[in-house]
Amino acid sequence: MINKFYTAFQEKDFETMASCYHADVTFYDPVFQDLKGFEVSAMWRMLIERAPELSITFDNIKCENDKGSARWYAVYPFGKTNRIINNSIKAKFEFKDGLIINHKDNFDFWKWSRMALGTPGLFLGWTPVVQNKVRKEAQLGLKMFIKRKRLDPNTKK
């Protein structure tokens, strides 16, 4: 399932990515915290559509019983500054009914903010003020994307 998910991500196939998720999926990363259900798939769709130059690689897939992990790498221009992001992410998964029920990504927020924001990220990216501002803008962006695309919360698309 992890291989299928990231292969679809490489191909920018958000529908296949969505099919890997359980309807009750939860997602967490340092920016998009506590997403649930269709919001998770909507986030991936938004990220794919906003960054056509996005490049994904992955490795170190491990699975045991109902848990799994992987490392993945994303290279893309950050929308607001057009600065190139080269992010290394550790992913953890839990499965239910053969699908991903819990997906948690972890990366160094401060390192990401230095790449995304430049000097302000270097000096202030570690602070809760900047991190919370980035989170708030990301959540608002996702809500606006869902509304603009008229995505249906009763589906995973």
C-alpha cells in the first residue's frame, strides 16, 4: 500500500492516492496538523495541482502487521517565494481493512522554513509565531481549495 501510494504521488495521481486511504483516515505533519477524512486527500490534490514541478522519490519502506514506515523526498518551488524546497520526510502509517487509517509525516520545520522563506525563516522559522502563521495560512489555503473545487466531504475526492 505504501509503494502504491508513493508511486501514485510520483505520477501526480491524487485519485489513486485517495484510494489508499480509509474513509476515517487521519493525517498529521508539522504544517497540516490534524486533518481527517476527505481533507487528507484534498490536501494532496491541492499540493499536486499547485506545484506541477513537484518531484517525489521514496525509499526505506517497512511494513509489519498493521504498521509501516517510509522515507520520502520532495523537491518543489514554494508558492509564495518560488524558492526551491528539498525536503526529507519520515512517514509512519497505520492500516485498517488494508487501507491507510493513520498517516503521520515528520520533517524539520525550521529547515523547511529556511528553504521556503529565506532569511526570515533562518532567524524566525523556529519560533511558534512563524510556525503558527504558516499553519494557519496552509489551513486557510486548504479550506479555500476545497470550496473552490467544490470537493465533496462525503467522498475521498
